[in-house]
Amino acid sequence: MSRIRNNRSDSIDTLFQAILSLQDVDECYRFFGDLLTVQELSTFAQRLQVASMLSQGKTYESIRGEIATSSSTITRVNTELRYGSGGYKMVLERLKDSSPSVS
């Protein structure tokens, strides 16, 4: 079970409900533009990109050659892919089913 699930709270539930209420990418840009800094949003997007690349079998070295990220970020994402709650795998599978490319 994920660490977030173990620390469930009303405020986190409300945040997730707010995210689920978004209807399209433009609304996501508006909401996340208010909620997060550009750096925070870029960091989250980069983690998803790393997860996609790892799922494609790319090595740490090739990932670092393609995007500016640390080995510790790649390791953290890889650990979650292998031992986490399955969130990355679920989302990557859904993205693969709905679009030609994730990265």
C-alpha cells in the first residue's frame, strides 16, 4: 500500500476531487498553473517521462542523456515502478491506449 494512502486526509481527498473535476488539458493548465510553480510542475512531468522511459526498457545512462535528471530521481521512479502501488503503470498503460507516445 502506498505511503499516501496510509496518510489519507480530508484535504488530500479534496485535492484529488478537484483534479478529477478538471475536464480537459486547458483546465489542467489553469488549475495547476495556480497550484504549482513552473519548477514543481516540470518536476512532476519529468518523473512521468522517466517512468515511461524506464517502462520502455531504457537504461539510466540513456535517460540521463535524453533529459536533464539526476540518478536519484531515476532510482526513485524505478523503485516506485517496481515496488510501488502501481500508479505509474496504470497511468502509463492508459496513456498508451489513448495516444501514440508518452515521452
